[in-house]
Amino acid sequence: MKRHRLYTISIAIAGLFMLAAEAKAQIVVDDTLTPEELAATLVGTGVVISGVTIDCHDGGYAYFECVDCNVGMESGIVIVSGPATEVEGPNSGSGTGMSMGGGGDPDLEDLTTSTTYDACILEFDATVTSDSLQFDYVFGSEEYTTYVNSSFNDVFGLFISGPGIVGTQNLALVPFTTTSVAINNVNPLENEEYYVDNGVGCTPSFGGCTEDWLTAPYTTDDYYIEWDGFTTVLTARAAVTPCETYHLKLGVADAGDGILDSGVFIKAGSLSSPGVNISYEYDIDGYPEMIEGCNNGELNLSLSFVATDTIVVNLEITGTAGNGIDYSNIPTSVVFYPGDSLITIPIEAYEDALAEGVETIIITGELTCAIAGDSIILQINDSYPFDAWPEDTIICPGESVDLQASGAQVYIWTPINHLDTTSGPLVTSTPEETITYTVLGHFYACLETRELTIHVEESEADAGPDAVIYQGTSTELDGSGGVAYSWTPAESLSDPNIPNPEASPEEGTTYYLTVTTALGCEFTDSVNVAVLIEPQVYIPNAFTPNGDGTHDILRVLIFNEVTPLSFQIYNRWGKKVFETGDISIGWDGKVGDKEQEIGTYMYIFVGLDERGNEFTMNGTITLLR
């Protein structure tokens, strides 16, 4: 009856080999795993498996990885009524498959009205933790959609048997029904919400479907797997007895003939029996860490079922925090009595004022059947993450700085000096001198403080000491305290932009120095330079002691406030010939009564100026007759 499909198969296989060199499959299969390795990939939480067997034709089972494909799972196992490698995309033909010459399976034949062929069966025992057992799967086939509602109703079964289950129960059911998942039960015409079309479409015809022609992207993009249709990801579930062992049988077979193939994907890690679940509820909603002294909470141990008998859950308490030392004591076991499904244990993190960093509590729950249960890691912080900044800053006088804090709900700043406000996460300070502020943060019942210091840079500007100069002379100013300098007035300075310019004022002047620091602050200082008129002392450069009454006496003439101390005259051999401290007394050109010879003599005059500073003048005079 299905011989016409052989022609389709030959075309599809030929096309597949032509594309093999060009297409890179996005679903990759590995058929080298042993049955034990294959079954182990399915194991998730709360399940231990044993006694793995497989009854299948060569190449009919494999491990798969979905790098980027439309099957809806990342990885798992695939069991096929033909070669497992045929699932690799793209969907280059709608007749992929071949008869493997294998027989059927009686349990699978109970799910269909047709004879089964090429059955592939994986079986193992599973010991469970809780009252439920589940795993995720996808059924797919090349029978879609031409043979919908025909006798070629390829099927698969996920059978379970064991304590509390009468006979053998099929878990591969259409959600919320007792109907088995098969070609005729999940398709575009029935339970279509669980069906995924892979490019062939369906035009209703005589109670079935007429396929459309396969086109791109299904035939060119290896995102699409080879099979013409498949289900969405479905979940098989069974009610079981905790700590008991059950037998599972996972199988698929062709129905009606062995030509077009079908198979089932089972998700890696999805075979699970969720047992005790451990969770934690914190006092501060939305803050998932304990805080010493203020954010405690409750440890919740819950079963996925209501206990019908006494169930003991052993708790392994580890981590860097000490049980009963850093937090209130957690028992090493708890007991669920009949009717219980939740046990709550309050935990308080003790405030010890020690800087310990983040500490951990690791809690692992195990049921008495020694199958690993759930675990949780709790963190204990010394304090909540309260922060404030800038912690230490420096500003220029007159400047303002923004002080900020985060992590709290309420902020209080002290002292109030120079602040624009004393509450909120942002305040502005304009201090006149260095000051330290304290911000107190309230986070629910948690209190934290931080200190922020604002340094106000102090002036080190120094224009140097005051100076007194004589008119017509200069003095070097001595500025310091910055990295840049500016002197005013600039007219009588050699360079107003250096720290030590030469000042040559004609009259008494106050110079103002502005220094700029490395921080950019500007400070000023001043210096006074007094200008004195130079002492007016006149000593003639010649005299004629010849008795004619003119220039006979050499005298010192003083015109302003000068106090003479001494006036000395030396001959050319360095012999002192005259000395006086009284300028009213002059030299008559004699030593004693002896006239000195005509020639040049040297003089030294010592006196005090109007400020009391001693000064000296020297020069030469000529004695003539």
C-alpha cells in the first residue's frame, strides 16, 4: 500500500548526499555512547538509575546537541525507528527513512491499531526522592502530514511500572488528557497547539492532510531538523512513592510498515523527582543577603507532596560561617509528620562587630533514602552595602562640594554647618575651613555611618619681608607659596610673573602678590618697599691750604639727616694724616705744624643715615699750594 513512498525516499536520500558537503548540521548526533552513558545524560534532581538495557537496531539511538535548531531542547537523547543520524537538518525531503528489518513491541502495539516495526526500546530502573517523576520530550516523524489519520500511525511510549502503579502506565499523553501522543493524535487537525509544522503544511483532505511542497528556508537552512513535523516540548509526569524504585521503558516504533521513520527526543537532565525544596525568605523583601543584626529571615523546607508517613530530612550545614556561632543554630535533621509539607526554621545572623567579609551558610537537604536533595547558599554580610563619597577631598576657599551616599532609605548628615540640607542622599557643603561630616544611613532596621572630610586649602602665599631702598636702587622681592605668580603694580618690576622679580620704585610702593596653587586656588599677600633719598654728603675733591683765605681748609659738608662718625685722610703711603668725628673741624693740610706735600690723598667717611644705618664713603682729594 505504501510502495509509492519508495520513490520519494530515493529522491530525498540522493538530495541529502548532494547537500552533505554544503550543509553544516545545527543538530549534531553522537551514536557512540553506551546505553549506560546514554541513560545517565537524562538524570536530573532526585533520581538514581540502574539496570540500563537497550533493544534497538544499530544506530537507532544517540546523544544529540542542538547548537541552533528548532527542536526546542539544547541536548539529550534521541531514539529513532531508523538511523538516529537522519534527524540532522535541513529538511531536504519529505520521505526520509528506511526499514531496518526489526520487529515491533507489544506495549507499543497496545497504543495503535497497526502492527509495529523497527522498535527501539531503552529501559532502566529509577529510584525517586519525592512523590513525582517527570521528564521532557518531543515526538517527531516523517509520517507527517500525508499520513495523518491513516493506518501508518507511528507511536512511541514512555511506560512506568512499580509501587503504587497498577500494571504498566504510559506517560506519553496529550496534556490534560488520557490520549497517547501519536501521529493521529497530535497534528494540524487535532491538538494542533502541541504540533510544530516543519515546512510541509497541511491541506485537509478526506479526513487527513495533503502536504505542500517543501521550500526554503526549510530545505536550505540547517536550523530546521529533517523530520516533517514534531510536537512542542511536552512533559511526562507520574505520581510515585518517595524512596521507591520504578521501572521505565522508553520506546518508539513504525506502525503499518517500517519505511518512514519516527522518533523521540528526551531532554538531558530532565528526568527528575523533586524532593525537599530549600528556600529562604528574608526580613527585608527583595534583599537576598543576610546582614548581621538587621536582615534575618526564615529557612523553608518544603516537600512537593503532603507527607503520608514520617519523613526525615537530614541537613548538612557547611560554609565559612559557624553554625550556632555566627548565626542561630540550625538542626542537622528535621521531621515531616503525616500531613506536613512545610517546615520553617528562623535564622538570625549575630552582630559581632568583626570585619569578617562575606560569610556563607551552605545547607543541603537529603531524604533518608540517601538520594541528594536540594541545597541553598546563604550569604552573611557584616553590614548592608552603604556607601558615601567623596571620602576625603580638598577644595579652594569659597568653593562648594557635593556629598553623596547610597544604599539606604533615609540619610541624616551632621554637623549642619555650611550644608544646604541635612537629609537625603545628596547634600552640598560650602565650608570655610576643613570639616568632617558624618552621614547616618537607615535601611529598614539596619544603621550604618560613614565619615567624609572636606579639606579647605590654606594660604601659603608670602610676598616676603618689607624692604627699604634708596632712590635709584632696586631690591629683589621674594614670593612663595604657589606654582604661578602675579605681582601688581607691574610697572616697576623686572617680570611680574615670577616669584622673585627686581623692584625699582621711584617712591614707596606696596606690591600685591597673587599665587595660584597646584589645586588652582588663588591667594594674595603684600610687601612694602620704602624709598629713601640717598644720603647727601659732599667732600671737595681738592683744596689749596696756601693762606690766601680761599679753600684753605678741607671740610665735610652735610645737607640732610646724616650723623657723622669719622672722617679720615691718608697719604699715598697709607699713613693717616688726619682724623675727626666733628665735621666742623677741617684739615688745614698739615700734620702738626708741618705742611704736607702737594699730591693726592685718600679719604674715608663713616656716618649714619636717617634710619640709623651705617654707611661709608671713600674717595680722593688733591692738595695744591
